[in-house]
Amino acid sequence: MTHRRAVALMILATLLWSIAGVVTRHLDAARSFEVTFWRSLFVALTLGSALSIMRGRAFWRDLATARWPLWVSGCCWGTMYTAFMIGLTLTSVANVLVTLAVGPLVTALFARLFLGHRLPRRTWVAIALGGAGIAWMFGQDALTGASLTGTLVAFAAPLAASVNWTLLQSMANRPQDSPPPPDMLPAVLIGAVLSAGVTLPLAWPLTASVHDISLLALLGVVQLTAPCLLVVRISKALPAPEIALLGLLEVVFGVAWAWLGAGEQPAPATLTGGLLVISALVFNEALGLRQRIRVAQDPTPHRLPDRPGQLRT
């Protein structure tokens, strides 16, 4: 895959990710837990079918004997799926997307606290800016009397993603004589099954119309499963910092979709806080990418600091 094609596919993936907010605004009767249940169910059905076709019966045998890290990662994925969709039903699309965008900075902080990774000064500055942006959003919402519940629920998604990535990093950095780490792709399926199973009793009795189920099937298949599989392929052609930078387009696309397609204009505090968060991410990732390019062009051996990645909901 050429670099240009990989970039184009990554932009397509962010465009698909970004439709969740505007689609949920056009539901007839499904709300909160039921929205989460149907989307997670369709993710589970799609991923289960895809992985069965790709890997055959061996996939299910390996899943039955999987070790604990796979199941912990699956619980993190389930939390991400659930918190993201419930957050969308409780607050604005812009609030949820800006809250999610702080994930890489939380992951960097977790890597420092739990894995002992040394963070460059630029990352500490980015963490401070991103934290200020989120604090500004929370503070302005509190002053205006707006409900903070949706934003707090949505914040569980980047926290779970940070735990997930920290787990994956700890497994990747184990001694060479340790057993090989398990394939973590099935954790995405486990998360979808757990999310659907936990939210079904809370969503009962189901009230979604055929129209709602069609839209939620669209989210499960097109908004989440397809772009996630795309990114797995793209990650072999694009460096992680470039993927993270392009992934920020989801915030721009998502806010624009909700504004144009559902008339949901973001609050000034959300725009200000979002600008701080996105500026912090661009600052950190752009400098990191520049450093990697400079080191790649320099024949002198260097050791780059480890960089936490970003997981998607």
C-alpha cells in the first residue's frame, strides 16, 4: 500500500467513525442503554462472522483457551463501547468527541505512572494543555447549570482505552523468555459481546423501531467494525503518530455532521476546550513525527521514547 493510499483510507476511517453522533440524533424511540445494546450486538455479529471467515474454527478454539490479558482487554473494549454511546445520549456530540480526544494524553500519563516510560517535555506540555481544555469545559458547564453526567460517562471511554493500551504495552515489553503475548484482536469481539450482554437487561423492554434498528445496524457495521478493520491494515503502512494526527479529523467531522445534520451547535465552552485539546494533540504528535523523521535521516543510533497509542470506540 502506498503512503498516499494509506492516508486516504485513514481519512475515510475517521469519516466513518464520525457519523455516530448525527445518526443517534435521528432515532425514533431507542434511548440510552438500548442504543448501546443494538450497536454492540451488530458489532459482535459482524466481527464474529468476519473473524470466523478469516481464521476458521481455530479462532473459536483459541478464544476458549485465551489467557487473562485478552479478557481484561475485552472488558476495556466493552467499557469503551458502552460509555461512548451512553454519553452521546446524555450530552452533545461535541462534548463527547472532545472528551474522547484527550485519550492519548491520558494514555501517556498512565504509561509514565505504571510502566515507568519517560515522557518528553512536549508531552507534559500537551497533557497540561489538554487537561486545561477539559477543565474549562467542565467548569463552564457547571457555571451554566448544564448537566455534567454525559461528559463524565463519556470520560470513562478514554480511561478504559488508556488502561487497555497500558496493558498491551506491558505485555509487549516483557522479557524475551516470557510466553508470547496472545493475539489481542478477539478482545474487540469480547468487548462487543460484554457490552451487549450488560446493557440488554437495562434496556428491557426494547422499544426500538425498525427504523432505529436499521440505523443502529449501520453504526455497528459501518461506523465501527469497518473502520477498525481498515485501521488494522493501515497501521502496517502509516506510523502511529501520523495515524493519531489523522484520527483527530473525527472530532472535526463529527461536530460538523451534528451541526449540519441535526442542528446541534456546539457551545462556546466546548469549542474553546476542544481547541485546547486538539492543539495539544497536534503539538505533541507533530513534534514527535518531526523527531522521528530527523532520527531516521540521521545514521547515528538513537533511542526514541516509547509513545502510547490510541484506541477507538
